[in-house]
Amino acid sequence: MANSKQTIKRAKQNVATYKLKHAQRSMARTAVKAVRASIDANDPVKAKEALLKAEKILDSTASKKVIHKNAAARYKSRLNKAVKALG
């Protein structure tokens, strides 16, 4: 357990930061799953709509350093490629 005031404060900050980043990471994963689900359902219209939302969320999480910017770019690229393959 933390003993000094500084380490107590840092422990509280770590908990708050974890909760925030965990929620943002979860939101990004859900957005990616929505795109993949519409791709599996062979619905190009829904897939394109979901892709736009997912790209926005991925860019947001990358800018907040929740995920790495190259990881966000990789997700976006792969999803875009899959959506384009639908037709």
C-alpha cells in the first residue's frame, strides 16, 4: 500500500485513468465489432456507415493515446479493405 501523500495521490490517479482509458478502448472495440458484424452479414450499406463511425472513434482513441496511432491506422486499413471487397 502507498505510504506517502505523493504515492497515495498517484494511486488514485492511476485508478481514474484506468477507468477512462478502459471505457474508451471498449468503445473502440465495439465499433470495430459492429463493422465486422455487418461485413459478415454481407450488408455493404451498414458496413460503410459502421466504418465511418469506427474510423472516428479509432482516430479519437489514438489521439488520446489510448491505442497507438499505427494500430488505429492498421484497424482502419483492414476494415476499409474488407468493406470495399463487399462491393
